[in-house]
Amino acid sequence: QVQLVESGGGLVQVGDSLRLSCAASGGTFTRYAWGWFRQAPGKEREFVATLSWSGYATSYAGSVKGRFTISKDNFKNTVSLQMNDLKPEDTAVYYCAAASFRDSGWYGVRIDEYNYWGQGTQVTVSS
């Protein structure tokens, strides 16, 4: 059974950095594209970042571009989100997602394009 588990969230101050990690298990995860989404209280889940199966194609939400970086380690089956210069607006539950059997250059920015989801990890940025 495919399982994704996020970790690394916590309480930080404005301007701090944080690195989230998503551990994948239950499969070989070949031809999988990856994404990070977030959801703040009272708001819909929104796209943050995505990485293609090949690892060469990425896309970021405008609000995080230049501050966040998505990456993956195929050997360890992990996907990470490096978050720098955090702002109060970044406060949310962050979710890791995977999309199976994709072309090498495919990545998704929509929730319904992903097959698997983690349980989420809370990130709180205090001002």
C-alpha cells in the first residue's frame, strides 16, 4: 500500500527557514510526479510546488517562487520542500502528494491530478 508521511513542520518566526520532508513507502515510485499543497484554516487547499518524474521540470505558486524549492531523492524515496524567508501568510498545513504513471516531463498544479496524499504537517509562522 502506497503511503506518504510528511515531517518537519513546526513553529518559526518571520524570516526563518524550514525544510519539510515526505517519506514514501509501499512502491518503487517510478514514473511518479510530486507536489506540495497547503491549506490554511477556513481556506481551500492550494498549490505550492510540483516536480516531474524526470526531476527536470518544476513549477511554483507565485506567492512562494524564489523562496521555496522542491526536490527529491530517488534512492531514499523522499521528497522535500525547502522554505526560506517564511512569512505569516505561509502558515498552513502542508501536504505531500504523488501522481502515478506520468510522462517524464509531467507535473500537476491541481488537487484532482494526484493519486496519493500524506496526512499533512503544520507550519506556523509568527510575526
